[in-house]
Amino acid sequence: MSETDPSVKTGPEARAKVFALVADAHIAMMANLGAHGRWHARPMATGKEPLDGALWFLTDARSGKIEELEQEPTVLLAYSDEAAGRYVSISGMASISREPAKVRALWSEAARPWFSGGPDDPHLALIRVDIEEAEYWDAPSSAMVSLYGYAKAMWTDERPDGEGEHGTVDFS
């Protein structure tokens, strides 16, 4: 895609921008095709950091999403940090893992209420999302700047200044 569309970003800096925005948001709505071809979304806490260039999520191996993702691994992750004016949409492919080393690397005590056995809990599994493309909107500004921009736009019929940064990043 990036070969035909010069607005699509690639490379380590663009990827780092996406990972930084995701790290600040913490929770994603993970959407995938579920039963009867209907979309299903649920909140998921993103792992501490990307490993191997992927996003990771702890999950219960008995969860219905495991079977859904094994049948159709395409996912959409949506992150929102409204207070900071940052939004990220990520499309990618999910896979299920039980690698003990990855579980330990991603383990956080915040997960203990769901996995009382800690990183050795027999029901703990990982969802790895290999990112294909991400789109982000990063418009951090104060409320007063936003208010001024919108008021100015109302009087001048011009779009507000300082809309922030919007980008599409190709991870392939």
C-alpha cells in the first residue's frame, strides 16, 4: 500500500509512534468476527510492551474468543484516550500462544485477579496480534486552544487550526 500512497508511513519511527500512543491508552476494544459472522468486541488490556513487534494480551484459554480467533484471526484493535486527544485503530492477525517465557515477560500483578495462579496459571493463554496497518489521530491540545479553534471556525467557516497529527502506518 505504501508504494502507491505516499501519505502512508513506514519504518521504525512511524511504528514507534503507534506503539507510544498504544502504551498510553492501555485498554483496547478488540473486535473480531464471531458466531454467525457477527462482529464481537470486548475490552482487553494491552501487555506491558510490544514484544517481537507484536501486541500481546493475556486471556483465559477457556474463553470463547479463543475458538473464534482460531477460526478467523483477523482483528481490529481500537484505542482511545479522549482526555489526551489520541486515538488509534489497528488491524492485524491474531494467534494464540502458551509460551511460558512470553507469559512471564508479559505478566503483571494487575492480572492476578483473573489468573490467581500467577504466570503459571493453567488457564492463562496469550493472544498475539501481528499488526498489518495502524491509523492514528494525535491532537493533544488544551481545552482553551480547542475552544478558541472551534469558535474561530464558527465565525470564519474555516476548519480549526491545530487539528493535530493524523497518520497511517504500514507494518507489512
